Amino acid sequence: GAVVSQHPSRVICKSGTSVKIECRSLDFQATTMFWYRQFPKQSLMLMATSNEGSKATYEQGVEKDKFLINHASLTLSTLTVTSAHPEDSSFYICSAGLNSPLHFGNGTRLTVT
Amino acid sequence: DQQVKQNSPSLSVQEGRISILNCDYTNSMFDYFLWYKKYPAEGPTFLISISSIKDKNEDGRFTVFLNKSAKHLSLHIVPSQPGDSAVYFCAARGGGADGLTFGKGTHLIIQP
């Protein structure tokens, strides 16, 4: 069964609003979770590394004020897309794992209208 | 600058035959390689992995080969089945990066 749960699976929001995506590790505690983004026909690109109890580490080019990450517990990390714009429409996926391989959530399809 | 490359966007193979998916990388510091299978609108599912100290790992119908000198790995699926139709991502760990570095994927189509 799934070891990483991601919610919601899809969300449609209006431009200017904020959207929160949750990622939960189900059978284990994850001090580190990863957030990826995938554009159509492109690779999964790492956005940020979520660290429990400390600040997230963002990849170059990813706006930390726009993509807020909170890793408040050992089983939950959230990604909030603030003031969403149509160009933020994408497929967002989280992953976690005690050791490799990393397990992935089922992803969230975000559409900003 | 793409450190993990899958140069074939798609591959069509007849059911029962062998599927060979290729992946090249440029970062010699990668220490672990993984293959994921992905269906549309779903997250990737782990298939098989290989450590950089090995050159082959086998699991059922899936075998991954690693050629470190050529910085090349391949995934063999034999025999190919209709349910294998999906996008396959090659990923690498290490090389100074957090998380995994992915290739762009290869869409495998198994024809009956």
C-alpha cells in the first residue's frame, strides 16, 4: 500500500488565492521530505527539501516566499502556493523515505484560472 | 545542464519481447540510481535500483545494468507486458544535490 499520502489530488483555484498541499508519511517518520514539480512532458524537478523542525532548503530559482513549506511534524509536510498565478499550474509531487528508494505521493494537479 | 539524460522520448515494443530503456548521466558523484514507473496523474512508483558499486541488479522481469565508465545505465524488461506501458524515469542520488535528479522520462508503449 501507499507509504506516502498526498492531498488533494487535484485543485482548481482562482488567480491570487493560496493553495495548501499536504504530504504525509504513513508508516514511518520522515525528518526530510522533498517537493517536486512536473510540467507536461518534462522531468520532475526538485523544488525544495523540507526539514522537520527547521527551514526548508530551496533549489535555485524557486521563490521561497511563493512556495511556503512547513514541516511541523515527523509525518507531515505542507506546501502552500501563495498568490497563485496561471503559470503556477503544474503537477506537484512530494516524496519521503527512510533510505533510498524514495517513495512518492500520488501528486496534486494544480490549475490556476 | 541536464545531469541525467533519457534521450528516447518514446519506445514501442511488441508484447513478449524485451524492452530496453537507456539512461546517461554526467555527474560522476552520483552513488545510487533508480528507475521509476509513472502513469498519468499519478506519482512515480519505484521499480528497481542499483548502487554505484554494482553493475547489475535483477528483480523478476526487471534488470538494471550500470556501466560506470560509460556513465550509462539501462533497464531491461523481459518479457514485456501490456501493463508495462507507462513513462519510465531514470533517477540518480548524490552528486551534491538533495533529493533525486531525474531524466525526462521515456514513454514505453507495449503493443499487442
